[in-house]
Amino acid sequence: MATFKVGQRVRVIRTKLHPETLWREATVIGALRIGLSSDGSNYMGYPIDIDGFGTVNRLGGKIIAEPTWIAPLTDPAADAFLESIRKMKPYDEPKVEKLVAKITPR
């Protein structure tokens, strides 16, 4: 099961209640929690804000997406790699001096 962080961008890859949200991008807006499905059963999921749709479902509750229903837009390993680069100590770029050729008459 995939884990997501608050603020992470995801894509909706499966849905039960809202077919119009399929393949839309979304943002995870909360930690993993218990959600209530349309048939009254409980499940674990992440609250998400779907672009162009919002955070509220047809039943008036928050949209809680099961981890298998959303996919990260970027590879989590790539995110970790980029974060490690951001933490690196900055260094001075090597300077390139312009060489001017001197022409001497013969």
C-alpha cells in the first residue's frame, strides 16, 4: 500500500462514487484516516482536494480516497532524491575566464 504526505500531488486512478473525477489530479490534504463509504462501511483513506471538483462528495462529506485509488504524480524515490539535493550545502560554481588571444605582427 502506498503512503502519501500532506501536500503531495496525486492522480485519481479509481473511483466508486464520482466517475467524473477519474484521471484528475488532486492534492492530499490530510493524514490517513477512517472514511465512511456510500454503503455505510468504514475504510482507510486520505482526504483529497480534486482539481476542478473540490473536497466535498455528493453525500456532503469529505472526499476520502483509498490509497489504491490514487497514484503519485512523481516517483516517491525521485521526490526523496530531489529533497536530498536541496539539503546539500551550496557551493561556488567554477568560474570560467575569457581568454583573449594576442596576435603579434611578424
